[in-house]
Amino acid sequence: MFWRIAVMRLGFSIGAATALLAGCGAPLPASLPQDMISRIAAATVHRDRTPSWMAPRVKAQHLLYVTNAGTGSVSVYSYPAGKPSGKLTGFIKPMGDCVDQAGHVWIVDWDALSIVEFAHGGTKRLATLKNTQARNLLGCSVDPTTGDLAVTEVGPASGGAIWIYANAKGTPKKYAPGFLTAPYFVAYDGAGNLFADGLDNTNAFAFGELPSGSSSFKSITLNQNVTFPGGIQWDGTNVAIGDQFYQNHHQSAIYQVTVSGSTGSIVGTTPLNSTCDVLQFGLSGSSVIAPDDCLNNAGFYGYPAGGTPTNTLIGFQYPVGAVVSTAPHH
């Protein structure tokens, strides 16, 4: 039987990733958020200090960006071919990533308390947003209707927050929903509604929405259990919510959720076979890319069918986030 650190559901297991245990189906410990943060803070990062680079003519291609929290770098591939096409370096612990309407990619740096913007296929930092009020930044999403940038702060044991930068600039506005003590990931839908998942103060899964134009988040109750929060994406019809620990198995999955008022209904499930711990998956049309921080790979799956990966990229070091930036139209 495969054993590993259940308290590390968020991220990369430290040292020997499979050495410690909490058996299959074991309850999540009450100290999870703080324990998780202390383990991540103590992780040894072998930083890649080589220069950033991009292959020639890469800007004319669709690109897949996968963050490597263990090397402080971001791996870039042509998409959907999966050919190595570049690398971004100079981060401390890059975690989540997201893309805006212009194809610009934003990288969240957990330890640096910053979110960095790059043009599609570019190596130059266009903008760096610092947030010294926060601790432990994880995920992000850009509102397609306004350009606002939302970023999650897992936070200390006393609680995290969601920070929103109007038009991805300036000083962010802080949201600290009482039902969402440790926010993990966020996603805007096509209408500018913002969805967030994470943990409540009992370390149970929590999910909510900041409706477009609203000043406060509302809690949403799902009709089925999600064991542990993963990434969130808008798939064009439903909110896609990741479960890092699908039905208490050492496998991840994605749920398709419809939302009506304060209720969410799981209407479909995408099993990610041959996975161990997928955090922030990336959606692109009828495909999903699932970076696995436990297996140090990234599998390509059909969406929403899931099942067996159609392709698998290897060579990562604690990959956390994946996002596809489409080539700009000329």
C-alpha cells in the first residue's frame, strides 16, 4: 500500500516525499493549515539560477506554463505538443499561475509575497505586485470582464484572505470570508463572478462566491463531499473544482459544479487516473493538464472524461500550477 503525508495535501512533501504517513482514509489533522505552512516554509529549495530563456518563434505558439516550487522556476512547453520551449527563473517558491485576456501569465510566488506578470512567450518581468500584508500566497485568477486580479493567501493559523487588485494594479482590497479560513484557489467565470475554495475553521472543505459587483463573499454548500480542496477553473459551463484526495484515495479528481444561489450541485466527475496529488490543474478546451507534486510529472487528460493520461511530461520538482496561454491573434 502506498503511504504518504496526508497533512501535505496542499503541496510538496518535504525530503522523502513518501516516507511519513497517515493511512488511506485517515482523518485530516486539526493542525493542518499551520502544519502545512511550517513544512512548506522548511522545505529545501534547490533554486535554478540559470537565466530565463525562450525558444525562437515561441510567441506564435500556444504555451503551457508549469510552476516548479522546488527549483524556483517555471517550465514552458509548446501546447499541445508538450515540447520544452522555455524557462522562467528568479522565483523563490512559485505556486499558482493564471492568464489574462491578453495572454499574459501571472506567477504567484509563495515566499516572495509577490505576483509577477510576463507577456506570452516573454522572459521580461512586466510587473511585480508585492503584498507585504499577506503571508503564503498560493493561487490567482484574472477577471475577463474587468482585468481585476484575485490572489489567495493561505495565511497563518489565524486565517488567510483573498486579495483583489483592481485592473491588476495598485493596492489590493482584502476579503476575509468567515467561512473560508484558509483560501486555496480562486477562479472567475465569464461574467466576472469569483469562486474560491479552501478550508473552514474545522479544516473541512469550504466553497464560496463573490458575485460580480458584490462587496462580500457568500458560502455555497455542495450536495456531495469534497475531501480536500484543489484548483478551481471555469470550464465555460460549470465551475471545475479539484479534489486532491478523491474519495480518500491517493488519486485526484475534478468535479463539474453548477451553482444556484447558495447551493452547488456536482453534475460530473473527471477522474485523474495515475495521479497522487494534483493541486492547480489547467484547462484548455477539451483537455486538462494535471501537475502532480507527489510524482513530479504533469499528465494530459481528456476533459471532462478524464481516465488515463494521453501524455505525461516529466522532470519537474514539486510542480504546483499549470496554465495555458494561447498565441495572440494578429
